[in-house]
Amino acid sequence: MNKLKKYTKMNKILALMSLLFVVFFTSCEDVVTLDLETGETRLVVDAEIIWKKGTSGNEQTIKISKTASYYSGSTPKVSGAQVRVENTSGDVFTFNETEPGVYVCTNFVPVIDMDYKLFIEAEGKSFTAVEKLTSVTSITKVEQAVVPDFGGKDIIELTFYYTDPADQVNFYLTDYKSDFLIYPEYEITNDEFYNGNEISTRYSHEDDIKTGSVVKITHRGVSKNFFNYMKLILEASSANPFLVPPGNIRGNIVNTTDASNFALGYFRLCEADAVDYVVK
């Protein structure tokens, strides 16, 4: 019976992809609205505790919302939740709602390698997650160069450097933000082949990076589990649209009231180094 359900679901996906393929080649101007199935509504938790070097890390934010249909013009915010984080020393950090769906703590104390546990009470359900605060080494320098892209056109490329610790296995997540980007761009790295060495990471964006552009680079240390989670997220976001898409990618947030009704998102704690680079 399970096998039949699996194949039925796959056939529905393939049928949808076939319809999109036909629409693409039969009309370039008509707007087509597909009758898409709406999945079960789930809680979405954006819970990143990020401790930037040179700051106290005392102010942290957690956002809670719900999934919506594909054609919905807004994201439902979850208000009235009870949100707190506890560490292994017994310290409790309360996150108070400052606007719909946004919960802020102003006295958080980040400690490298300490375990923290997230507790959320929302809409009659209880959620928890556990994660360790992971360290990161500082960005030592940023360089820029002019290089040819795949089409042979010269573009500006940025490279930042950091020295990986030799006595541990490390995983990293970097995001890039700038005025020419609608959303941040993310990249993951590990030290499997570079343990204890200087690591360089390159970034370019066709011909959008110009003299005077400010590129904000935020480089995090992350856990192995969160690295694997982000790897799935990034693979899914850049997947071939004619392949069967993956199912919901589960994070570490557990519904203790009803395990099958899990929340989407990942509770993570990262030390980070940030650089605002002005392109020359």
C-alpha cells in the first residue's frame, strides 16, 4: 500500500511538470494559474542565535510564522507564543514579542561550545530543539580581482580568507548581502580537504558588482547537522525543475505535543565574523 501511494504521488508531480513544460512552449504571454494542492499548515521557526565578533551578543531575535498557499500574498505571523532558551548552566533567556511574530531577547549570554535548548508554546502546541553554539575563525583579508566569466566577459570577483583550526572538524555557512541582491546568497564550506590550512572563498555576481558596491559578508561557524540541513536546502533551491522535487526538509525542531506535526526551520547558534567590503 505504501508503494502505491509513493508512485501515485510521483505521478502527480510528473504530471504537473509535464503541464508546465507544455505551457512554456505553447504560450509566452498568457498567465496561467494552476490549481495547486495546499499542504498541511505548519509552524515555521526562524531561530538563529548569531554572535558577531566584537559584540556582546545580548540581543537576539526569533521569528515565528506559518506556511501559506503558493498564491498567498502574505506570510501568516504567529502571535501570543511563549518563547524561551535555556543553557546547560540553568540560565533562562525569555524572548518577548515586539511585533506580530517577532520575539526578542535583550539579555542573552552566548558561550562557545555550550548547549542551548529552545522552548516554544504556540497555538496549543509545544516545540523544543537543542543545539550547541559553534565558534568561527576571523576573516583575515578580502581581495578583489577582475576575472573572465564563462562567456569571456570580465567581472569583479571577491575572495575572503580565514585560517581553519587544525585541532577540530569545522563547518561554515557564509551569506552575502548587497543592494543588487533581492535576497542573501548562501554558501557552505567544510575543512575536509583543508584542515589546519588557510581557506579562501570566492564570490562574484555576473556584472552586478561594480566600483562602489558594498558587499556584506557574514561568515559563521555551524554544527555538522546544520551544515547537512543547509546542504539539502541549497541543493533543492538550485535543482533541475524537471526532476522530482524533495519532500519537506526537516530541521531539529520537535513538536512534543504531536510528533507528526513538526515545525519547519532549524534552531542554530553560530559565532560569526562580518565584513562590509566596498568594491574599489
